[in-house]
Amino acid sequence: MLGLFKSKAVRELEQLAFEMQQNLENNYKDAAQQARIRLGERLETLWQEGRLKEKEYRRFSVIFTEYTAKMTGYHH
């Protein structure tokens, strides 16, 4: 029910975060890195376009920062 009240922008960011997490769990490091990069890019774009509330922006910024730290050194 709560998902019905989320903006399209928030749902998009949640999908990217979910994709990143799934790729990490399945040990698809390159795909996880790509999802992380897309999350960061979309987060900034949506924020600049005014499509996110400050609370939403901060929430996803924390997620992006945490995963960036976790994924430091992930490459083949």
C-alpha cells in the first residue's frame, strides 16, 4: 500500500538500488558497479530537476555512499 504513494523518481531509484544489491549478492561485480554508477547519476539528475524531496535525496545519497565504500576495489 505504501508503494502507491511513492513518486516515480523514488521508485526508479529504489529499483536501481535493488538491482545493485541483487548483483552484489550474486557476485556480479561489474553489473553491480554499473548499477551503482547509474544510481548516482540518476540521483543527481532527479535532484537537480527538483523531482526529489530533500529527505529522499539524503536517503539515497547515504545508500550510494555506503555502497561506494563497500565496492571500493571491486574490479576484475
